[in-house]
Amino acid sequence: MTTVMNSSDTGVVVIGGGAAGVAPARRLHDAGIACLLVEARSRLGGRAFTVHTSDGVPIDLGCGWLHSADRNSWVEIAKAQGREIDTSAPPWAKRSDPRGFSFPEQAAFGEAFGKFYERLEAADLEETRDVAASSFLEPGNRWNPLINAASTYIRGAYLDRLSALDLRRYDGNEVNWRVPDGYGTLVAVHAGPVPVMFDCPVQRIDHSGKRVRVETAKGVITADAVIVTLPTPVLAQEAVTFFPALPEKIDAAVGLPLGHDDKLFVSLSNAEEFGNDSRLFIRTDRGETPAYQFRPFGRPQIEIYFGGPLAVSLEGEGDAAFFEFARDELASLLGNDFRQRIAPLGVHRWGADEYARGAYSYASPGNAGARGILAAPVDDRLFFAGEACSAKDFSTAHGAYLTGIAAAGAAIAARQRGKIPR
């Protein structure tokens, strides 16, 4: 990775240094095409964000799981970087700690959750006959609140906000691995020799002339083509504008909001009381409840997932609110002395992050087709990528990667056809 202080001319500008931006920038660079990766933050990775605790342990405050790992492109990249890959079973594939959630209750919940998906899969759905995913909950079922809570961990929102058709199109499998060094580190390092301009928010993309003008906080960059990888709320709220305007892109982004998910890591003393990668639920009667993962990678920590309305509420109160909420909940089940066994290590409020404005995308009811609209190129020189552009791998870093590689391939093909000047 080469840090560029300023640049006014290049072949392709890639806007956004997350997984969807790093992937095409590296592909273009390796193909010998002049490109510049423009990132608003002072780091790469986007919603893949690894930080280190005071004792040097990496923790992922953004995405952390190599979902669909048997076909996830980041697995091979991790191997090429010489990184360890942890293939142990994820906590949701095992029974949870029975304190507060007995084994018979877990079995009953699993059955209700499975039947929800059976009804969803059996439904007659299409673009013109889409409904909210909540339509497939069994009315009055005791486990509906916890099914909604699970939805917030997976999609960042309750089921009444999700397109049933979009949810059904997701093509994940049960192969889920991790990188102990951190997913964010993996993504950032993949940029390699790509030239990068940091701390450079883009304000306007003018595609009215022969070359595209990218107006940034550090001046204007001209390019033959641009790959836009910005999160949907940034587009929907027009923090970056287009000239001429692209109302179909804005409308698509509005239909693909980002859900809210935040992770809090806390240290844990006397951690041996809990199994490695074990999970605990404290409240199973409401949707606004975190999931607690004890000893991730066997470390003396708790990784705590907050999703949906609960995450939104706590984000408005600040970082400390997450720890206070978790401390009180844990103490209510494990005893008041447990408060002294934990201390905060890190949290990131993605909804309050100016350059993310949420965690990952879901389609609102009736907007499953918006992913294809968002992904479509404009005039063979504006290309779009990001997990929200993925038809079947949305909400994942590998979905972002694949759309980025597709955008780079389309840009290369346009050059070869003479659509983009050499």
C-alpha cells in the first residue's frame, strides 16, 4: 500500500476502502491499470475493523466471521498472507449455556425457528408479491421475540422491516470460520501496493464530461472511470452527490438500508468457568436482548452482540451505555459479584459512524430487486460494488469482495472495448 498525499489524474478511482473497494483496487493494480483508492477514514477495511487491546490482542469490532468459508474468497487470501484460520464450530452451532435458557427451551426455540424458515421457503414470492418476513411468524408463538432478536444479529433489524424475498435469496451455508489476526487486518493488508489517499471524503462525482471528476476534501481527481463502494445510507442521504443526478441509484439505496449491529468486547476474570466459544442468553422473552459469546478463541473475554432497536437505543447514549447494559444484565443472572469480573475492551457504534451509518444491508419489503439496480453500471464508466449490491451474499465481506471484483472486471472489459479511453 502506497500512501498518496495528493493526485489529480488516474485511470480508475475506487471510492471506499472497505472489502468492496480494496478488492477491485488490487485487481486493477495487478492488471497494470493506474488506479487510486480514495478513503474517507485514516485506515482501510471499512466495516471490517480490527483493533488491539492494551495487551496486543486483536479484536474485530466489525465483521468477524468468514461465512460460507468453503467458497469465501477471503479464505484463500488469508492463506496467501500466511494467517491462521480457525475452523472450530461457531457458538450458534452448539447448545447455549443453560443458565437462563434451559436445554428443553433451546430445543423448543430451535424448532420454532426452523418452522419459521420452512414457511418462508414454501411461500409463493416474487418481486410483485413480496411481504415482510414477519408474515411467516406463527401468531402468538412464545419464541417470536427471540426469533426477532436473532434477526437483529443476522440482519440488524426486526423481521417486519425485512423483505421476505430478499431474506430467502441469501445463499449462506453452515461453514463459518475465523481469522485470529482479525478480519479487518486481513482486508486492509490485501491492498498491498495499491496507491491510497486517506482522510479524503468524496463530496461529488461529476460524470457530465469526457472524464469523470471526483470532487474531494483534498481537491479534484479526474479519472477515466470510477468504482463507487459507499454504504447505502451515504448514498441515500446524498452525502455524496452525482452530476448528472442518478435518482434510480438513490432510490435503490433507500430501499436497502443498513441494519444496526454493534459488538462490545469485555475482559473476563476467572474465565475458566465458561467453555470456549460458549454462548449465553439472559432474556429470551424480548427482541431487545444481546447475545453473549464467552471466551472467543479461548481468550478471557466476552464478545457481546447488540442488534436492531437495542443497538440504536444504546448508540444514542454513547459507548459507555453498552457496557453498563451488559454489566447489569450479566449481574442479574450470574450474581452481583460478576460486575467486578469484567471491564470494557472496545466497542464501535456503527450507526454513529459518519462513513458507515449502519452495519450491513437488508432490503425493505418490496425492494429485493434494488440490489440489481444499485449494482448496474452507468455509461460503462461508473461502476458500483458493495455487499448491498450482492444478490445472494449480501451482508458479508465476501459478498462485498465478489461485487468489487465484478466491478473491476467490468471496468477492464470497458477499456478493452474502447468505452473507456486508454
